[in-house]
Amino acid sequence: MDAEAESTGGGALELERITARLEQLASELEGDLEDERAAALVREASELASQAGRAVDSALHGTPAPEG
């Protein structure tokens, strides 16, 4: 497998992981939550959305996604 395919595959795996976690967060947010817990979940979802954006950018450009 060439480097670009490996990078894209890694990005796809990362996106799958992020998507799965976002689905879990969405399910939990649909429930009756304390404001503090809801805020923590929203912060996590925001961070994951940023990670997803970096993973997509990485997959499109064939470069490793930066950590963070």
C-alpha cells in the first residue's frame, strides 16, 4: 500500500472513531442532563468536530493529521 493510501486509510479510521463518539454524545445529550454535564458533552463534541476537520483536511491532502 502506498503512503497516500495509508494516510487516507488512517484518516478514515480516525473519522470513524470520531463519528462513533459524536453519536454517543448526541444520544446522551438527548436525555435529561444537568447543565454542567451537558456543557461538558458539548465541549467534547466541539473538540471532536475540530479533530474531524483536521482528519478530513489530512485525508484530502495526504498528510498526517496533527495531534491535538
